[in-house]
Amino acid sequence: MKFKLQGLEIADFMHPYEEEKKVIFSSLCTQAIIQNMNQLSISLMKPFVDGVYIKATAASHARIYRILYDVCEILDYRGKIPQICIAHNAANNISPCGCDDLFYITISDYTLERFDDDMMYYSLGNAVAMMKAGHVELATISAYFPSYLMLDIIKKPFMDYIHAADATSDRGGLLACQSFKAAAKCHLFELGLPVSEAEALICTEAQAVSYVGKYQECYKKSQRTMKNTVTKISALWNDTKYIEGAGNKMLCDLFNWYMNPGGYAAIMKKYGRR
């Protein structure tokens, strides 16, 4: 049984880096630009979603909708329930897109088949946290706004913000699934480790903490030894072209928040779990 976090606010688990980046979107001029960019992005998104994805219903995909409804309750999300769309591909992420009138969550059938329930809670919790925080419009811009030469300069602030906001939504995913093991398996899958291998490596919460702790040490060591021009250019390319933040960094960031007594545990205690 998962605890319902009634009264949960985004401010309770917002990543400090997101708060810092959010300032650039405070002006009315910027808001007008965002609306125009979002309208263009939606016009490019809809043919793609309608042409590639199949709209799932609660009758045709009872399991995924059951988890989605539960996630909305756990995170105290009171907005419109998103439309789940499924495509036949091997994409490894579950992504929200759209606008206030209609949110979509796009999922690959590969992910739907491979992820166990707790992993689905994490991934859908991540998406619902983005909706609860109002990140979806910016995520849609980041994903679908044209990316050519000078347009990347316009798009870059949105990408930077979404990468910061992604750390917040990762925390929302963990609050939804209430299992660091599931969260770690989802992140390792994004990093290229098959789910079957992650299941063999991580069977308990304690093993997840131990494995990711050692992984973080290796990551920090590689960061110290691989600071060169090629690495910097690759990081800049990733920040400009991909919605998701750097996988290693995101996993380590979530791990540190989970281990911090003032992080995940404090929120669970605040909202009912003793």
C-alpha cells in the first residue's frame, strides 16, 4: 500500500536549481513568448502524436490507468487526467506533452511490457509531477520546437529550465512509487541497462542504495578524470538537444535527496508516514 500525500505541494520537493532558473520566466514579455512558442510546438506535436501513437483507454489498458489514477491521488494532483498514448517502439521514457486543454502521456509498448508496477508508479509519478508543477508547456516546447541554428539560442533557456525541473519531477516520481529500488531501475534503464539486468543486480531497497552509492563514487571519479574539450562539447550538445538531463547526474541527484534526512523521508513523515 502506498501512502496518499494529501496536501502535497510542489514547493515541498522543488529542486533548488529549478527555483534559481525559474526567475527568467517571470516577466510578462517572456510569458507571451512562451505562449507563442507553445502554440507552434503543439501544432507540430499533434500530427506526430496522432500519427505515431494509439490512444489508450481505461477499458483497453486497465493496468496503466489504474496506476495513473492512484498516482494522481498519491501526489494530490487535481488537474485534468491526461490521455495515455502508446506507440510500438523501444523508447525508454514516459513523457508528458500538450497544454492545459489536453495533456498526453506518451509511452512505448516496450516500456509498458518491461516495467513492473512500481517502475510504472515512478515513471507516471514523474510525468504527473510535471503536470502538477506546470512544466508541461515548457517540456512541449523543448521537445517539439524547431531546432535549427539560431533557434537553438532561443530554445536553450527552456532546455536549461526543463533539465532543472526534471530533477524536481524525479523527486515526484519517487514520492509516487515510494521505492528507491524502482526509481533506480528506471534510471539505470535510461542509462542503457536492461530491466532484466537491473532486477538481477537490485533485489531489495538496501541493495539499491548500496549499488547506486558505489555507482555515484565511480561517476564522481570519472568527472575528475575526464574534464576535456570533447566532454564539454558533448555536455553542451546534450543540454541543447535532449529534454532529459544527463543520466548519471540525475540518478546521483535523486540518490542524494533520498539519503538526505531532510529530503524524501522528511516529506513522507510530514504527510502521514511515521
